[in-house]
Amino acid sequence: MKKYFSENEWQIIENGFDPQFHESAESIFSIGNGKMGQRGMFEEQYSGKSLQGSYVAGVYYPDKTRVGWWKNGYPEYFAKVLNSPNWIGMNIEIENECLDLAKVKVSNFKRVLDMQHGLLQRSFHAELSGGKQIAVNVERFVSATHDEIACIRYQITPINFSGKLNWSNYVDGLVKNMDSNYDEIFWDRVAEEAIGNHVAIQVKTKKLDFSVAAGFEIKCFENDQLQEQIAISSKPWVASADWQLQMKQGNTYTVERFVGVVSSLNYSSDSLLKACRKNTQQAVALGYDALRQMQMEYWKNIWSHCDIKIDGDVAAQQGIRFNIFQLSQTYTGVDERLNIGPKGFTGEKYGGSTYWDTEAYCIPFYLGTSDPKIAKQLLNYRFKQLPKAIENASKLGFVKGAALYPMVTMNGEECHNEWEITFEEIHRNGAIAFAIYNYENYTADLSYRAEGGAEVLTGIARFWAQRITWSENKKQYVMLGVTGPNEYENNINNNWYTNYIACWCLKYTSQVLAEWKQSDASAYNAFAAKVEFDEVTELTKWKHIFDNMFFPFDENANVFLQQEGYLDKEQMLASDLKPSERPINQHWSWDRILRSCFIKQADVLQGLFLFENHFDLATLKNNFDFYEPRTVHESSLSPCIHVIQAAKLGYQEKAYELYLRTSRLDLDDYNHEVHEGLHITSMAGTWMAVVMGFGGMRVVDGALSFAPMMPKQWKGFSFTICFKGAVIKVQVKDQNVDLSLVSGNPLTVKLFEEKVQLN
Amino acid sequence: MKKYFSENEWQIIENGFDPQFHESAESIFSIGNGKMGQRGMFEEQYSGKSLQGSYVAGVYYPDKTRVGWWKNGYPEYFAKVLNSPNWIGMNIEIENECLDLAKVKVSNFKRVLDMQHGLLQRSFHAELSGGKQIAVNVERFVSATHDEIACIRYQITPINFSGKLNWSNYVDGLVKNMDSNYDEIFWDRVAEEAIGNHVAIQVKTKKLDFSVAAGFEIKCFENDQLQEQIAISSKPWVASADWQLQMKQGNTYTVERFVGVVSSLNYSSDSLLKACRKNTQQAVALGYDALRQMQMEYWKNIWSHCDIKIDGDVAAQQGIRFNIFQLSQTYTGVDERLNIGPKGFTGEKYGGSTYWDTEAYCIPFYLGTSDPKIAKQLLNYRFKQLPKAIENASKLGFVKGAALYPMVTMNGEECHNEWEITFEEIHRNGAIAFAIYNYENYTADLSYRAEGGAEVLTGIARFWAQRITWSENKKQYVMLGVTGPNEYENNINNNWYTNYIACWCLKYTSQVLAEWKQSDASAYNAFAAKVEFDEVTELTKWKHIFDNMFFPFDENANVFLQQEGYLDKEQMLASDLKPSERPINQHWSWDRILRSCFIKQADVLQGLFLFENHFDLATLKNNFDFYEPRTVHESSLSPCIHVIQAAKLGYQEKAYELYLRTSRLDLDDYNHEVHEGLHITSMAGTWMAVVMGFGGMRVVDGALSFAPMMPKQWKGFSFTICFKGAVIKVQVKDQNVDLSLVSGNPLTVKLFEEKVQLN
């Protein structure tokens, strides 16, 4: 799909309609507001290939899991992101002919995602039978200011004929997940209503009793003249508002649709239809233009603190803005029950909403660009789920409040379905602790400790203290049977990254608890009593572990070993692979991948990224020079980390090459899978690649520093950073770096090792 | 279920009916003839819990596989043993009341498996409403002499009343697998027929087009008087023969059913109903008593060369005979397309028909007890599937004729559905080579080499030569990412057993090819041309591997290491486990099991069993003393190997304890799972436990030896052994061992290291 969309600084533009890219374009043109979202599919009927997807945040389905042989401790279900009522549907019949872009002749097709203003637009000419031509203009948005409201304005102009139009607008609750393990419908019908100008339906999940209601009112116009002859009706699953009329050549016929979508997360099930109606009434009262104006202002404000500007490289500029736009419309931080699914509101693959991506990638983005409240909500999310994390660990046999956060979850329960990930990719627990460290580091706000952070850290530390075992053979502590970030290795012993972050967790938790005891003994004591913290025994054990842990290292190669035995593998480089074999996960058997030395994503290097300040530059260089050539970057989470390190090491070309790959991963569909949805969480990695990579930004021990370097393809770039209540603007142009304080109190930062005072 | 069945030397007896054990009893009372078989369920309707299972050898279904995330190289289907038309069904209505043992009052219930004669018998009294009493006697058998025929004789005597009897006899094709991944029916209806006295149905699998027809004729008697008033009929899926009559108190009413079961393995689909009819007609012509007499004679002959007699220990005697009986009725060696499923005809779990159990356990049994033709058929089976084994390997990325035999198969394609087994439990390839060695060793018949054996060995050797890789780090060859026989470890490096058997395969193949070239150069050359054998390069590579292979060994413990890193695990002994935690696979999470040191089944010790003669007794003792206490024997294949080694090492108590566990595994339901079916293949291990364990029999380099030792619980034991065309009888009583030649040419064997000439 490379270069299917036009390059533009603020817009994604599809010029001309090519059905083979339609599902990919649906993903790219997705819109949302944190509470709901939708792929960029057509409103009118379309009989070509399409993934019709509308999603409501926090509404999921516990699909029966699918494993070869179920074993004790395996999760019993796999939470699926739930395709929800379709609220954009319409059938447009012109002289008894259905408007269907798979069947009519289409010209002047243009679909635009206006990222600056949060609007999705489309226009085209269609030629119907007998040469009848119409012009169509459509705009829709999911309101960011009124998050249970969405609007559509759909306009038809008959160019060279007059004739009958039968325009049926409907909302449909009988929606099927593309991703269903046993090909089941997940919804039950509850009710439909058609009252006055308002139509709506309510459905309920077959399990867990989530309810969703969606409905709308329409306003119809001939040119500017409001029309009244609308017929409303309902049948099982569907409610409709139909407009029948005689079109006159040259006139424009408009339907404005004011949609309300509500769920039982926020209302009782029996008041849902009422809540839906209230939203549509409010939308009608405000009117399309007012809601549109508020939408544009909301996005203007977002960009004022999130934007990254790149001069002289439109592709790079478009890429980074697309990432920031998608992230900002996926999660807004208003609801602590929500999180950031790997595909957001853009597809169904992977299921669940929460991976370690949130802590490792998204939290730095939200910390750097937004009010700390947003990141804090993500921390709260994990605290609320601590009891489930303790339950997860206890199902596996861990005791005494040890907490293992799930690999994938909706409500805190594990729902991934491969033991080699579920039980073994446990470094995620470390990322959750590291996010707390990051939060305190960026904000200097220590409040989370008392609000649950200390409990989260203690649960995690207790897990590590049991999961790490003493090897009488080595006379050191070891961690056996894990999967590191590089998922092309399973069930390995002593993954350096996991061992390292586990020990760091034990140290950091010890330190936080000591500080807290010092600063607020009574709160600390209440906590210790609540979690039955056996201070002396537990702290002593933790220290004995981090003082005596085994870390695999190879003297010859002078690198940390990804795992014990890694060098027994046949050593090859990614450059030895034929292009036709890549990505290897599409061309090689899993057997071959597992036994190869190839690395899916940063693993040792992920550790050197998080803990860069623990090591000298030579160590980073040795390990990067060894591991980068063995890394195939077949995870969207991989290239960004390498960009940051390549930039640090002065490998400018490598940094730029990997940056383009990460920032335009979806726009250029590097992995041939964008039709399944966007890689939302890795978009935060792209932000890190610019800010930490080219901007050289670091936040270490509460101090902010910059060391920018600019790709030679760029003329300049700038971004803003939120730090301890201040907003700092960084502008790089030619050889100059300009730092300025946009808001907040004066502070000192470092630029290339020199202190700079910002006033 | 311990001791639910009465101890008896020749029979399994259930005295009294306890519904909670009914499904287990159905497994125990299974009957078969190699071509078809059936669980021991009731003929008449039974509304309690039951697994109604009838199976036809070689008829299977490619069920859609169930995995978490499908990856390249994963098998696409899982072959299911197929529950087939139920040909025993009857509804018995007495005065409009249905005879259903879950609903009536049952007394004097007795169910007997007469192993000496291959008959299943049942008798009981039932009290119906109003105190009406009947006596019932049933006998059925699956004919061993006419392997498409089965017979039932069902007799009812009203004891204290006269009344109406409506006796409907049916065959039902609408049968559902208990084991179905997506809860589907696997059969399509083809036809039913009701012609003359004959009723039958034909069904066809929804995939692969296997057809099965089953039908019968009945003969009805009042006392000895043949009755004629039978009404036949059919409806979709079902055909029936109904007998309505007025019973008179004290008279006996008998239905003899003559069943034919045929499949498209042996007939064209459109001649199946005819073939079925031909069988039922033949059965009717022979008559029940004649068929029964032939059945008894067949089994008399089987026992004459298979029996093991144990004096003074009825439980042990019953156990070993039950094993021999089940093995003998599961596989008869008449059809090279068939093999020995882990549950035979007794249940559906595990799917597939062929595991490495066949070569590692069953072939020694058939070699030792039967005409070599039977074992040869099992070797032929693998040769016929060599092209599929090469295809399996090539799907994983292996080249040049490398063959990886599947872990589970029906037709040669892999159909197991866990990567850690499918790709990794590759030692099975070694067992298949070892079976060839065993065959030649027991029979002195080298004909299989030229008939395909050399090709099989070469394909296997080529696989090892690619699967083993050079470690530049160790400067030795290594084998990474395997699962050994101990499936409580996955994806380990350098499993000692797998490394050892792989190198043995390379050596043995080199030796066989050299001998063959010597003995028949032209045949050898034709083979070499056919498989494009690059003699110098390949043999040199193989030798370089087996001369430079890494074998993990621990100096301190002085044992071969099950795998690299095994001693980094926390070392515990099985005796440290609480009884409530065992079996650990029912009480521990898979995570905990994988990371524990506990061993599911013989692994290093499996190697020392196969290659005992390569090592001295001290090595066996060191390794046994180390590994046996860590082994939890949660595979049915495990205890028998330990019995043999314990006996060799003089650990008499341990040997006897483990022997009882293996020989009465199903009868006493040690693992609480016998309701799912019997452990057919491990029954061959039980035979080995007696003959190789207590009998001390070995066949090494073509020489036969014995070194009996008798458990103190026994008064004596005896068995016969087939060896190079001779049959040798071994009798042990008190301190005496008596060897005699039953048939065949004189030969020399060793007894306790002394040569004995048998004439």
C-alpha cells in the first residue's frame, strides 16, 4: 500500500477509490473520542469487502478460549473487543437503484481525515444506470466535547436528472465480531424504539450483561429548506428513519444525523434508551455547526500541547501527526476503568484492552504531552485491578499477596491464551512498576504511593521474590522459564532483561517503602498492616536476591546475553535473510523462528533503554552493535527503541530509517496487515522516537535534559514537553536548539550536558 | 475405583450396579477385533451418564484444530477417532414401561468380561412398576474370526407376571463425538434400508468421505421356538426391527442379533450396504453358537502364545491378562493402514491412532508374543507414510528428504496441536528407527531394509543432521528447543535422551547402509539413486556429528543431565509432595509444573533402557537413584521402564510397587480417568515389565538372555517368547528357572550369564 495516501502535513487523503485498499483505508480513517470510536467505513450500503466496526470503550465479551489442551492455570476466556451497534447505516435508493460504491461508477472520489480538526470527510460523483449522475458530500465526527454524541452530514445532489429518492437511515444492533473463536453472535436483542423523530435500539451482551443503546434523530433539507416528511419505524434489532422524496436536478438534499451512543458502564440498563434519547435531543438542540465548531476548537487545543512539527519532510510530518491524532482520540483519561487497546477503536484483533504497551510506551507519551491526570488514571487502573492480579498469581501457585498483572486484560483477569506468554512473559510486571517511577520522575508528584502505588509495588515485588529461585548449582538466584520482550524465544532461562527489571523492582520498592515510612510513618504502618508486610524478612529476602542475582553475560562478545545459551544458536544477521523471507513470521515455520537467533523486538536493548543511566556509553554501543543486526523488528514496538539508541550513538542514517518505519508503519502498511486495524499503542513509541531519539530528551532522577540531533532530511523540528507542571518548547533549526518556557514556573534543564535556566 | 471389580484370574467381574462407575466400567468392558470395537455400554436404553462409543478402525475425522494463535507450520487439523454408528441399540418396553437401569430397581447385577474366550456377559434382575420382575441375560462379542461381524444374544424372562413386550432393535447413524473441538456432528446421512429381515444404515463423514454401513438381522425366540412376527422399518439415520408380543410368566424371550459393520476402507461406498448385508447373512447362516465357538477357539490360540501366568497373586495375574487381552483385540496386524491408538476402541481422547508408543512399547510386545508379520506391518505402516513425514519436515523448513514423523497421526500428516510437542517432541523419530533395530534383533530378518527400511532410516538421519546444529560457542554439536519424553519440560536445550538417540540413529543408519551396500550393491545403488544419497558428504557429516555431540553431564551428581540447566531448578523429591497434591497435573498450574524438577515419565532412564548395553551397571544405578525419586509417573508409559530397571538393580520392592501400578492402572483407575477410555499402548509396557523386568529378558545384538527375579508376593510365573522363529517357555518357581523350547529350531540362550542350549 506504500504511498496509497497523499502526503500532507495535516490530512490523510485518499484520492480516487480502489476497493482493494478499502479495508486498509477503513482502518486509517478511524475516528473516536476515547469513549467510542469507529472505523472509516461508508455510511451507505457497500457490498465490497469491508470490516464494519463500531466500538464502545469498556464493553467487551468473554469469548470461550481456544487452546490445544487446556491445563490448570490456563485462562478460561479471551476478552474480545466488541463490535457494537452500527449507528451510521443508510440505504440510499435512487429511482429504485441502490447506491453502492462496489456497483456504481465512481469518480472524483476523495476521502480525507482532517487531523487538525477531528473530521472525516468524503466526496465523490456516482454514475447510476442510464447515466444518472449524483454528487455526494459526507462529513462525520465523533464529538470530543460531548462524548456520547456523533454527527453525520450527508449530502446528495442530482446533477443531470430529477427523480425519486428513498433514503433509509438506520441503526442496527445485530452486529457480528469478525474476531470470534466459535463464530458466535455475542449480542442479545433488548428493545427498539421509534418515538417522535427519534429512533434507537438497545442490545445486551450474552455474557456479563453489558448493554449498549444507540439511536439518532435526523434533520432533512432540500437546499436550505427543512423537510418534515420523515417516517420512523422499527423491527427486531433495527430502527429506521426514512425520507422519501422527489429530487430535482441541481438541488442539494441533506441529511444531518445526530447520534447518541450510551452504555451500561455509565447508566443503568433500564435507563439506557432514555439516556440515548437525551443525547440525541441535546445534539439536535446544539445543531450540527455548533458541535462541529466545538470539535475544531477541542482539537486546536490538543495540538497546542501535543504537536510535533517537522520542517522539510512532509512524510515524516504526516506520520507523526497521524500517530498523535490516533493516540489522542483513543484515550482521554476521563475514566479510570478504560485503557488503551492495541488496536484502539480501529479493529478487533488481539482482544483485550490492556497490554504492557500502556506502561512501557503510552504513559511516557501522555506524561510528556498532557495533564498528569491522564497518566495517573492509567496508574489508578492498575491499582483497581490489584486484587485480580493477586488472584492471577494465586491461580498459578504464588502466595502471600504476590501479584502478577495479566498479559492481556479487560477487567484485571488474564485472558491471553498461550501459556508461553500468559505464564512466562512476566516482564510486564516490571513495566507496571517502572511506570510508577516514570510518573514520579516527570511530575514530582508522590501522591500515588499512598493512593495504592505502594501496594502495587509490594504485590509485584512479592511476585518476583517467589518467581526467582535459588540455584544450588550456580550459588546464585535464577529466573527460569520466561519469555522476554522478544517473543521469538519462549520458555528460556535467565532472560537478562527480565532478571534486570525484576531486581530493579525489588530495589525500587524497597526504596519507596523506606522513603514513605520516613515521610509518613502512620500511613506506612497502616499499609504494612493491611498487606501483612513482614518488613524485616521480606526486605532482607529482596536484598539477598538483588545482591546475588545471576545475569547472563558473554566475555567474548562483551554483551549481556539475551538468555542463557543464546550463543549456542547458529549466529546469523538480519542482513543474511533474503527479502523474500521477510517478515520471517509470515514466511518461516514457528519451529524455525524459535530456534533461530533472530530477535522480534528490543529485548536486551529494551533494558538498556529503560536503564540507560545505569550503564556507560560503551556498554550501550557494544550491545546495540551486537543486537541491532540480529533484530528483525517484526513487532511495531521495536523500531522506536532502536531509533532512540541509534540517535544517542550517532547512527543518524539508521535512526532515520527506523523512524520512518515506525512513524509510517500503518500509513505505508509495512507489515501488510493494516486492514485489521491500526497499531495504536506503538504510536506512542513513535512519539518517543522523535522526542527522545532526535530530541535527545531524558528524564532521569527527576531532571530533564535534551541533546537534539536532526536527521539531514529535515530542516527543523519542534515539540513541547510537559514536566513538573511546566510546558517547555524545544525548537531545533539548522545547528540551533531553542528552549523556551511556554507556561509554568521557571526551571533548570540540561542541554548537551549544560545547565539552562528557563524563565 | 480401587477394587470395584472382583479379582479373578480370567475374568473382570462387576458385581452389583453402581451408576457412578458406569462410564469407567464401559471402558473396562470394551471389546474389539482389530477392525472394530466398542465400549461396554448397555444395549437397552440407559438415561444415566454413559459414553456410547462404537469405533471402526481407520475411520477418522479431520476436526478443525484449536490453538491460541495459529502460526506457520502448525497443523491445520486434529484427527479425531470417530464415534460411529451404534449397532447395539434397543428399546425394551414392558407394559409400556421402558427398561432403563437408571430408572428401575436393579438386583443381582453382574457384568463379566470373559478374557479367556473374548465374551462380554451381563445378567440382572429388574423390578418394574407394580413389582413386575424380569430376569435378563445378555452376551455379546465382536467376532475375531469374522472381523466384520458381531453378535448379541439378549434374553428376558418375566418372573412374576405376564404382559406386553415391545422390543425395538435399532442401528443409529446420528452419532456425535464426545470429543469435538467445535461441537459439530461429523457424519452426513447416506441411506437406510429395511429389506426382508435385514435393516441397515449408511453414513458418510462430512470431510474425507469415509463411509460406514452397519446393519443386522435378528432372530427371536420364545423359549426355543423361533418367532416370525418381526416388523422392520427405517427413518432418517435409523433402521429398526421390532418385535411385539405377549410375554408369559416364566418363559424366556430371546433376541439374537447378527451384526455386520463395514467401511469404505475395504469396499467402494456404493457397495457398502450390500457388503453389510452379505456379512449379516453369513452370520445368520453360521448361527450364534457356531460363531461363539469359533470366538472361543480363536482366543484359546491367542493365549497359547501370549499368556503370562502368575501364581499366588490373583490381582497381578488379572492385571497382566487384562493388558494382553486388550492389546490383542486392538491390533491384529492384518491391515498395514492401521495402527494402535492410545485408547484403542475404548474412548475418544487424544485423537489420532499412532504415537511413538507403537514403536517404543507395542512393537516389543508383538515381537515377543506373535508372528513377526504383525510387527512388520507396523514397520510397513511407517514406510508407507514416509512421503508425508518428508512433507511434515519440509513444512517446518527442512530440506533434502529429511523426514519428521508426526507426533500423532492417522494418515501420516501431523495433527497434534501444541507447538511444544508437534515441533519439539522429536525423539519419536528415534523410536521409529529403534523399532527397525529391534525387529532385526528379534527376528534376524533383514528384509525390511530393502523393502523401505533403508529409506525410512535415511530420512530420519537426514532430519537429525539438520536439526542438530553446530555451536560455535561450545565447539560441539547441540540440539536446541526440544521436548523430551518428560513432557513436564518444554523447549529445552540438549535433552540428553534426544541427543543420544539422534546420534544412535546416525550411527545405526550408517552401519545399515554400509552392510546393505556390502550384501546387495545393486539394490543399494538403486536406493541411493532414488533418494539422491550423497554418500561421502552425508556419511561424513553424520560421523562428524556423532563424534562431536554435546551430552550434558553433571560431575557432582555423576549423572547424565536431563537437559542443560536441569540442576538450576529447585531440587525436590516426589516424596516431598503431599498426597493431596498428586497427581500434580491435576493439582498444580502448568506454570508450576514446568518450572519444577518433577519428571512425568522416564527420560534419561528411557535412554538407559533402550541403550542399557552401552553403559555399565554403576551408571544405571547412579542415574536411577537420582531420577527415580524425582519421577512422578504421571504418564502411563512411565512405571514399566522403572520396573525393568529396578528389577535389574535388585530393588525388588520398588519393582513390585511400580508393577502393580502399571498392570492395574486401568482396573484400579490410579489416575481417575478410566471413564475416558483405557491406556492401550501402555499395556504393552506392562508386558515388558514382567518379561524384561521380572523375567530379566534381553535381546541384544541378536542374542537372547534371561535373568529372572521373582517378587516375594508371587509363588511362580511363566511366559513364552517368540525369538527368531522359535517359541521359548520360561517358568520360574521357587528358586528354579526352567527354560524350554515349545517350537522351532534348537538355539542357545543365556541364563544369568550362562549359556543354555535349548532343544
